[in-house]
Amino acid sequence: MIAVKEKSNKHEYVELLERMLLIRRSEERLALLAAAGQLPGAVHLYIGEEAVAVGACSVLQERDWITSTHRGHGHFLAKGGDLKAMFAEIWGKKEGICKGMGGSMHVADFSKGILGANGIVGGGFAIATGAGFGAKLRGDGRVVSCFFGDGAANQGVFMESMNISSAWGLPVIFICENNGLSEFTVSSTITGGKLEDRAKAFMPTKVVDGNDVLAVQAAVREAVERARRGDGPSYVEAKTYRIRGHLEAEDAMLGGGTYRSKEDIAAWQAKGKDPISRFETYLLGNGIVEASEVTALQDKIIRIVNEAVAYADAGEDADVTLAHSLMFAAQEA
């Protein structure tokens, strides 16, 4: 954990903890509902990686953009997306952020700068690069943060996007959430070399502890400031870990196969790397918050999650006829 700032920053720190807790408790509820067969589709949970999204988005303005992944709930909430609207979307309800037509892997809210989660691995690279080009043409000072996993770094569009972002000096921050896993495969068995070395040919790079929200925040802040100055893109790699499976239906899909053991997960957790408990310990140990404040915050988050579940349950099913109007542009008479 990086050095503590003055206690006058208490409000900022509590906001970081609250946002991470919101993501964790929301995803835990989705895990329970998925196991009970109460969700209409698969969910890919962000549990264990909360410090990356929260640390990165904490230094972005609302008008800044992000692109996300199939594991996008954490990014959506970290950037200020509405939990009720996200749950309604996952439930397939018309009150959802995409009117129930996108589902878990396609949550988006342009008003918050959330250009969307994406079911295509590496699908956000070109979108972020295009958004960065638009920001540069307008000269509006916006930056774009492109979240992606280490598995997506093996897609060719990664190099193409870094190349054009570098050549044209685009305000794009490439944020690699390196959890060491590529769907159902340990990344080291299919990836040669260090990922940061691929980016070094194009832009400044930094590798940080992705379980340390303040370290992520500091690295992304530096990259954002560089982009706003017009000095081009940066690459930030956050070393983290995915506690849950690739998706909640993983065991059924693997048919008894495995790519890591429960002992592997337990060993990681036993080392005190969990980003939330680690940050709580840090805040308590430095006298920034009291234990009673953390308890009250936990209770507040549970109420918010319960309200979001009730909202989604009470919603109306998506209007399937929207598929026509959402797929094709309306023509004037």
C-alpha cells in the first residue's frame, strides 16, 4: 500500500472503499442468484479486481470515457453507473440501462462516459482508439480509459490500437487487468514474454499492484494528466486476481475439468491480497476511519443492493420488438 496521505483526504478514501464494497456485494448477490437459476443468462463477475476499476475511475471526470469487457459490472459501477439500472438490464427488464436488450455483457451509459461492456474479447481496443481520436479532433480535453484482460492482449487489435494511438498522440490509457487467467486457461501457458514489453515500443508503461487501490489511482492519474496535456497514450498494467470462475456456469461448462484448484484461490486470499479487506485494514490502522464507520458503510451497501434487486424483480420484461428499431436507424418520411 502506498504511503498514507493526510487525514483530510478521509472523504476520498471512504468513497473508494464504498465503491469497492458496492461492486463486491453486488457481484456476490449475482453469484447467489445465478446459482439459484434466477438470472436469465450468464454472468462474469469482477470479484477480486475491484481496486483496478475503482482506482482508475476515481481520477476520471464524468465526461471522460471508458471501454469495458465481458467482465464489466465493476467498471460500470466504478464510473458512476446506476446499480438499479444495471440489475434491471441483467434481469432482462425494460427498465434496464439498455432497455433489457443487452444483458450482463453489454451494460453502457453514454451519459456517464461508459461506452459499453463488450462480449468480444479485445472488443474495446478499437472503440477506445476511435473515441480518443474524436476527443483529439474536438480538442475537448477528454481522455479514454480502455480496460482489458491479459488474455485480450493476445488479440492483434491490441497492437494496432496502441500503434495508431501512439502515432497520432491520442489521449488513451490502456489499462491491463492482469489476473493471470485467460478464460479457462492459465495465461502463462499461452502468452510469451511480458505484456508491458509489448507496450513499451509505443508509449510509457507502468506495472502496479492491482490489489492496491491507491497504487492504481496514482498510476492512472499520472497517465490521465499526460493524456490531457496532449502527450499521448499510456499503458498501465495492474496485477490482480480473479477469485470467481470465468463465468458462474463454469463448472458445468468444464464438465469436471479444472485449470486451477480451490487451494490456489485460498492461498491467494490467505496472503492478505484481497483489495477490500486490505484497504479496510489500511484505513483502520492509520486511524482514518473507525470500525463503526466501516460497519455502517457495509450496512448501507447491503440496503442499496437489496433495493436494486427488488427494483429489478419488479420490472417489466424487455420489449422484444425493440430489436428492429435498435438494430436499424430510423428513416425520415
